[in-house]
Amino acid sequence: MAHQRKAVALISGGLDSLLAARVMLEQNIHVEGINFYTGFCVEGHTHAIRKKHQLKPKRNNALWSAEQLGIKLHIIDISEEYKDIVINPKHGYGQNLNPCLDCKIFMVNQARAWGFMADNDFDFIITGEVIGQRPKSQRKETMPVIARESGVNDRLLRPLCAKNLPETLPEREGWVDRDALYGFHGRNRKPQMALAEQFGFTDYAQPAGGCCFLTDANYSKKLADLWQARGERKYEIDDIMLLKIGRHIRPAQNYKVIIGREEGENNYLEGYRKQFAHIRIESHFGPLTLVDGTPDQEDLLQAARIAARFSQGRDAGEVRVEICVPGLDNRFVNVSPIPAQELPKNWYV
Amino acid sequence: MSSENKTFPKQTLDTRGLLCPLPVIRTQDRIKDLQNGAVLEVVASDPGVLHDIPAWCRVHGHHLIETEQVGLDIYVRLRVCKD
């Protein structure tokens, strides 16, 4: 009996990677999935922080894909190493701060490092890429760039568009049958949907705009603001998590306020109260407000006035707030909520 | 005595404050160091673990013992079942 070959499949949780892995299983390849956590992943659970999304199913789509396929899924935290990709992308950004081509090269390289290590001993790597599917990273010209710069070369197989690409090692060696691969191309999703139906997949994830917050214009704007305010292009994981949460208002370069929009966000922000100066509304019902940066006493009073504006005391003459700064005694002050006309639109990040 | 018959002290893993998939990743990393049959209790604050850790256990063949919510803390207890 022929030796069963092993493939590592990059599983994003979307339809294409699900189908690519399934096509390999059809050819009796042993497939295991790999999924990367960058810190920018759009996951149902991040949205689930916000109460209005809690009726949506809280599932991890990559795990869901693995279950549908009956394969193992290894989730790898690359968030630290990934910073350099976001900050210094060799191939530049897409429409927003999305370094899609560098990201794909990095992930395929990471899959190579994991899959080809002696303990794992995989033979090749597969992705769900389709030529022409994405304007930055999935173009005919970029396919060989990814294979070359990831170091995977001809051990990188794209089962959904392989027929539009040169033969790879798994095809040449007869590990997989090229005739049973596909020649999908372009942004039309109908071929994938038809194949999903053929395989009996329903209820698969169809994320609009991809699975990464960096493709989101509003999110990218907040990250650009963070870098601009700090005067350097750096971030910590807590920074990028907080960019997903709350209302961000920057009255000055040295500080911004992050205001919970609802109970779920307030609960999440509570977890940061020991690290950040924060403001609680005492006299009325109101959100928790974090103050990020290096605010002085006057800034904190201004932040308190902004926080009061988003409380139920917004129309009151005065609102009593508690200002908490790590390492200092908490103080209670009465402030007047900032009127709408004193809160310029350009303060909203 | 085979490892299946040993009684292991319960291991605990605190993932409170982390959002999914980080609790799953931390669970995955901890289990690498545990023996077959060991019991791991994961404490979390993200309700997503109620879905994700059981799904991860099913994918890898580990045995989910139970889940429990106490106030804002969520407990997921599982038994390590390695190939």
C-alpha cells in the first residue's frame, strides 16, 4: 500500500480553506489544519463582547471547519512575531493597514516551520487561495512570490486554482491527481458554493471583508491614530484589543478616552482598570471610561466631562464622577457634562 | 500500572481576561505537557470557551468532563486523551 502523504492546511474558517482541505481528503491525503492568531482576527467572540451580537452563534469558524472535515486543528499564537509584518510590510499595505501579501507569506512560512519539523513530518502545504480572489494577495503574479518568499516553493499547493498554476511537487510526484484539482479564478463565488453543496457543506462562514480587522477602514484609522499620537509605529496586544472595543475620543495628542458602549464592553473594559486611569460615573447610570496616554490633572477633568456626556446625567448641571489613577488615591469630583457643541467630530477616532 | 489507571491531581489553567481563541491556545499548549488521563480545569471569563474548548476537545479526541458557570467565572474540566 502506498505511503499516505501528509498536508498541512491553512484553515482560516472561511469557505475556500474548508474546500481546499476537503479536496485533499478526497485524494486520501492525511490533512491537519493550522490556524494562526495574530491579534487582529475577526472572531465571533470579539463581537460577542457587544451585547447586541450575543444572539449570534459564538463559534470559532476554524474549529468548526476542522470538525466538518474531521481533521485536527492546531491554533498557533503568532501575535508577537506578527507585529513586524504589520509595522514593516515589505510589500506594502492594501486599501487600509492590511499587509495581506506579507501576511500570507508569513503564515505559509510559519506553516512550513511547523509542518516540516522532524516531529510533524508533513510533505506539503495547502491553502484555499484562488487567483484573482483578492486584489492584494491573491493575484497570478503574487502566487509564485508567496511560494518563493515563504521558502515552501513547489511544496505549496492551491487545490482550488492549481490548474491555473504550474505543477507542484505533490502533483509531479503523483501524491495528488492534478486532474482532480480545480481551476477557479476571479471574485465569482459560485464555483465554490457549488462545490460546497456537492460536499454537503452548509452554514459555512462568509465574512464580509475578510477575517482580519486590518481590512476594516475604521479599525485601521484607529491604529493609525495610535501610532500618530505616540510618535512611533509600535503596539502591544492590549492596544490592538482595545481598538476593537468602545467609542474612542481623542481630545489631545497625549491622551484619548475609551468609553464602553454597552454592558458587554463595560465588563471587558473592567479588566483593564488596574492598568489604565479610568472614570466611573457615580451620580448617574453611565459607562466605564478608560483614559489611555499620559493625561495630566486637567486632562482627567476634561475626560470626566466627556464621560459624563455619555451617562444618563448628560443633561444635568453636574455629574459626580470617581477618577481613578493607578498608584494614586481615587478622587471624587463634580463635573459639568461637556455639551455636544464642545465635542468636535474630529475628536472621534 | 497503565497511565489510564493512574489518578492524577487536577491541573488548573487560569485564562480569565483572555478572549477566544487565546483560552483555547493556552489549553492546547498546557495539554502538550500533560500525560494521558490527566484532568485539566480551565477557568475563563469569555463565554466563548463554552463552545470552543468542547469543539477543540472533539477535534483532538480529548474528553470533556463538564462545564460550569459560577458568577462571571466559567470552568471547563477535561480529561487528556492522547493518541
